[in-house]
Amino acid sequence: MFLELAAIAIVFAGLPLAYLWTRPGYSFFQKLNWVLVFMTFDLIVFGAFTRLTDSGLGCPDWPGCYGTSNPFHALSDIQQAQSALPSGPVTVMKAWIEMIHRYLAMTVGALILVQVGLAFSKLKTLGKSPLFGSLGLLLLVCIQGAFGAWTVTLKLQPIIVTIHLMLALALLAGLTAYAQQAWEEKISAVRTLRVKPLPAVLLLIAFIVLVIQVFLGAWVSTNYAVLACPDFPTCLGLAWPETNWTEGFTLWRQLGLNAQGEFISPVALQTIHWAHRLFAVLVLGALSFLGWRALKLTTLATTGLKRFAKLLFSLLALQILTGISNVVFQWPLLAALLHTAGSAALVFCLVRMSYWASWKSL
């Protein structure tokens, strides 16, 4: 099974590598770095699709599916599990969704191994920084893989699934920061700015509040608390619903249960949902101020920054629209996927804006 999975990862990774090899322009190393950003973003969105379609346990073992490399070979086991529990988490479709998600994750891991190899081959010309950075990304993807395994073996425990998503976004941020470095400055179109006018402290505050909000959103999703408040802007018709912060934010517990092993209360789910809504106001304010500050800059070097500032405002509008849609339209799949994609895009946007940020700018 392991050799078959490795072969699948090699084939999947070979497709983008073959494409990049035929494309002119930037260096192969730089193109690979940006392809990794793109594929990690896609992996995050497909991971959300896996979770939202309840396919996370479509193959209840790891890394394969019932000890095989693909659902074709596990078809009899899948059908048996489906017959025993027709409304359960195992179906042929869910098994394929889960395994495709794993194949994509293995592909990203394989491409990072190629990135490490290229960085090592350029040790004499580029120095140690690209290699150390790539090794750090490799370590992060290995940790992410471990949490992917625990997601299955611990039966979708909310804190494990939440950390799995947070690590995926951290990987996206790290790959984006790595890709935008001028590792091969002589042949790269990326040039280092002498003046970086965006205050780094504003960007840091925006990052912190965004990370907290993403955690709260993931906590809502992994606890299936989206519909705990089925109306907007109130919750069950109340401006401030009943809350139970201790039960809602006890992190180590099983899915659907509280710390005592009993079914989690509706009040706790309301609290989880309400916390995400309340903190969204702070996030909107912090990121809007950052975008406004970026748009105010008038130097010629900030043309690219202004494009990302406009993207930031567009993504905030998308998050507001999809967040409300998730409540009003009872958690439609498209809105939920766009909401996760918007969160990942916000992370990408802030990392790209960091290119223009400096602690010396006030």
C-alpha cells in the first residue's frame, strides 16, 4: 500500500513539474514555489469540501482506505460499512473525496521535497537561507500530515480538525512568504524595495486578529455550530443570546460531546457561533484600517500594494456576504466553501502585503 501511495504522489507531482519545465519565463525554482502556493490553497478549499460533505471518515483508517491505496480496491469493505450503517460516514463517494484530499496532500508534500532538493542544489549560489526555509516548510507539512492522521484516528475531534486547518493556513502563509523572496534576484522580476512604507505594526495586528478569527470560524465549523444561531443579526431573536463559555470553549473533548462525555448543549453551540460573530466586527475594523492606510500611500513603489489593498477590501466583502449567507440560507455548500476560501485568500493577501511593510514606517 505504501509503495502504491508513493507512486500516486510521484505521478500527481510529476504533472505540474512537467508543465513547469515547458514554460518559459521565471526560473524553474521560482515557478515551483508559486505552484506550491496555488496547490496549497486548492488543498485547503478541497479540505473544506471534504469536511462539509462529511467525508472526513469516508476511509476510517490512514493513510490508505481499508488498508489499500484507493477505494477501488476497498470497494467490498466500503459497501459492507455502508450496508451496516446507511446514514453513516462511509460511502463510495465519500471515500473518493477523502482519498483525493489525501492524494493532493501527498502531492504538496512531494513537491516540497523537490523544492528542498532544488534549494540544496543551489547552496553555493543562493546560500543556506533557501535550504533552511524549505526544510522548515517540509517539517511543517510533516506535522500537518500527522494532524491529518489524527483527524481520522481520533474521529474528527474538533480541536484536532481545527488545528489541522490552522496548520494548513500556516503552510500557505509560509509558502507565500518563501515564494515572494528574491532568491534568484539576478534572473527574477522581483526587486527589493528600498523604501517600505506600510507600518509593520498594523500588519501584525491584522495578522493576529485574523488568526484568532480563523480559529473561531474553524471552531464553529468543526463543532457544526453554524446553525446554532439561525437568524441574523440576532441569535434566536435575541441581541445577546444565552451563553456558556466554559462548555463551548473546552477544547479537549469528542465531537458532539462536552468535557463530561455528555451531549454538548445548544447553549454552548450558540456561544461558539456568537463568539465568531462578535470578533468579526474587530477583524473588519482592523483589516479595513490596514487597507485604508495602504490606499493612502502615494509613492510610485506602492502600486502593487494598492492592488492588494483593493483585494483585501473585496475579500472582506466576500466574507461578510458568505458569512451571512451561511446563516440565512442554512449553510449552503457553495457559501461555506467560499467562506473558507476567503479566509485562505486573506492570509495570502496579508503575507503579500508584508513585502511593503517595515518597522521603521509609522
